[in-house]
Amino acid sequence: MSEEIIQPGKYVGITYSIVDDEGRVVEQHDLPIGFVYGSDTELIGGLDRAVLGKKVGDEVEVQLAPEDAYGPHDPSLTFTDDIENVPPEFRRVGAEVQMQNEAGEVKTFYVSRIEDGKLTVDGNHPLAGKHLTIHVKIVEVRDARPGEEKVSGIHAVQAPTHPTVN
């Protein structure tokens, strides 16, 4: 039996870590994340091209500029207000705040800073504007089972607003 290589229609299992430009691990998955190669699963920054033709045990490192990852930081998505204008349940760094625009669209913002009586919320992805390095290990490659492309990758997790590794 020959070793399976990653190509369209193959089920692929990976483990990975994402490191920011300061060397900090910002995301890590030691349990395999799976997807069907060539399905509508969108991999961050061309990672799909980097794993094409690889096999179990292979490791890949991909360096991403902000535009290829979570996009540039958009200052128009950052707002600061007096802390007394903010409900007490949101007065902590990391608090999640749902905001709605005039068109009725809801977006999640996070409290990113509190200082000098001011609270700042940011609607950018926490990794927006950062250069990232993704370390991937291929842990499984096999023929996809019928319908598996509908229950793996982005179908198995809540889809974020920006491309992700899975």
C-alpha cells in the first residue's frame, strides 16, 4: 500500500500552532483538525497550497503578512468612551460587546483597553495587523468518506468572519 498524499478529495487531519511576530503562540491545536482537501473549507493564507502533495508526518511552516491572515488593523473599528457611559458588565478587558449599525448588522467588539477613565472597544480580529507563522503537522491523509466535506473543517466549527486554519 502506498502512502496517501494530500490532493483534492482526500480527508486531511492536521495539528498546528500560530505564532505572532513577537514569538508568542497565539493559537494551538494539539488535537487534529480535519477537512476535505478541495472542499469549501477556506484555509488561511494559502495554507492549502502549502500542504498539497504532503503526507502523514510532514511538517509545513507558512509565514503570513497581515493581508494574507486576518487583514490589516482597521482604526475605524476602534471606539473609546468614558467608562461611566459603559454598563458595568463590560468594564473589563476582554469583555465581548455586541454592537449594531444603522443597517441592523451586528458585530462583535472586545474591550481592548481601560485607562484614565476611558474604555476602548475594538472590532478588529485580535490578530489583525500581525505577521504570523503557522506550523502545521500532517497527522492523517485518507480518502474522504461520502458527505464528510459537510461535517469537517468550517462545517464542524463556528465559521469566523475571517479565514482560519480550519
